[in-house]
Amino acid sequence: MAREIDEAWISEAIDRHRRVEQLRADYERAVESHTVSVHSPDGSIEATVTAAGRITDMRVHGGLHHRESSEFTRELQAVVSTAADAARWARDKLRGEIFGQPRSLGED
């Protein structure tokens, strides 16, 4: 028994696939280009991170000669952890802006 091919359905499926691929590419570009700056708890270290999680800049405000190495290490670890959280937040925000709210499979 031969099956009928629904050309309109196939065309719509191809269009939807292209749209999803375009949105995915837009998202990937946005994730790489969007940056967030965060500071250590004491404000002495600033990090800039992309939404992809890549730290692109790190600045130390004030001198280091008066600081204990353990104190500096704690502040550095805190700013890197905060940068990772900020990148995750930025990705989630961009995902919502680009893709919108997820729909169930039954929705058109």
C-alpha cells in the first residue's frame, strides 16, 4: 500500500528546522559575545566573563604588597566562582530571550 506524501507538512518541517538552526546560531554568537563583570567580596578583584564561561579580563584594584597570600587566594577563588555563576545566569537569560519559553510537543 502506497503512502501519500504531504508536501506541505514536509515543507513546514524544513522551515521549522531552519528556524531552529538559525536560533541556535544566534544563541551561540550571543553567548560568545555577551560579557558580565563581577567583583570579589571585598571589591579588590574584578573579572569579566563571557556567557560561555570564558574569563576575558581580570583586574586587581589596589596593591598586593599589604595582602596575605591566603587572603588574596580566597578573594580570587570567590571572584572565579561568582564569574561562573554569572556566566550561567547570562546563558539562561540569553536562552530565554532568543528561544522564548519552552513549548510542549503538542503545541503548534
